[in-house]
Amino acid sequence: MSRRSNDATLPLLSTMPTIIHPEDLPYQINPEHPGHILRFLFAAEIIINIVEAILFVFYPHTALTLFLAPSVTITPSLLTLMQFFGMLWIGITVITALGLPNTPIAIETRVSVYRMYAVLDFMAVTSLFYLAAKGEDYSGFARKPMIFLGCYLSAAFVQRIVPLVWFPASFGRYVYILNGRRAD
């Protein structure tokens, strides 16, 4: 078989396709909807998450004593579980940080991250209030911290739902500029 017939039978391997990344296209952020408020909230979320992750990973005993009933014994497996939760929190924080820049992909990331947080907050709120209602004997968690966290995360849940449902432009808006014209 000649070299020429090999090249003809495998054209896809001999020519590399051009891949265009969305960030490589020229774009313009809408000045009426730049997403500054949500970017500020993302930065605040990142700072809070870092503090929480440090507490969970490096000081799990302290974190657990804030929530557990006084009669509960803190075991090594419980400490490891809290550290694992802290490591997951670091991963969520990295995903949140992807929404900080003011680029088309970051704007789309903000929406996805807020949906994720809304689900997490809803599940946490319902679980926390359930644990508070069942009492310390059922869960081992003190009632007052569960109610406090449930109220705190209820406010966070509302803060996620409001932009998602009523103010989607608050995440930021952008348009691509193709051939010198806006692609609306």
C-alpha cells in the first residue's frame, strides 16, 4: 500500500480541526446588567466557605462542639467525617470561584452555581429543622444550633431563589460580537 492511499483513507487524522473556545470570541458585557452584585456575593461566599473549610478540615473537634449535644462523644470517625465534609466544601468553593470573572462562561457558571447552592440550602434547611424538631436524643445535635443554622440557611436560600426566579439579569448579560456586529 502506498503512502498516498494511507493519507486518503484517514483524512480526519491528518487534519486537525480548529476548535473555538467561547472565551476566544469577541464579546461585550451589557453595561446595564454587568453582574456586579452577584460577583460581590460570590466573593463573600468564597471567603465564608474558606473560613468554614479551614474550621472543618483543621479544627473538626471545635466545629463539632458547636453543633453536638453535650452528651455526645466525639469519635475519631466523626472527626474524619467532618474533615471529609470540609474537603468537599473546598471543592464547592473552587467551583464558586469560577463565577467571579466577568466573562460569558463565568456568567453562565454563576447561574449553575446558584442552582446548586439553592438545592443544597433547601436540603440543609429541611434537614436542620427536622433534626431540631426530633430533638437531641434522636440526632445527637443540640436543638438551638440546628434552629440557628436552619434560619441562617433559609435566608441564604431566599438570597439564591430571588435572582434565579425574579432577577435573572442580575447574574450578568453579554453579547458576542461577530463580523463587527452584535449577535443579539
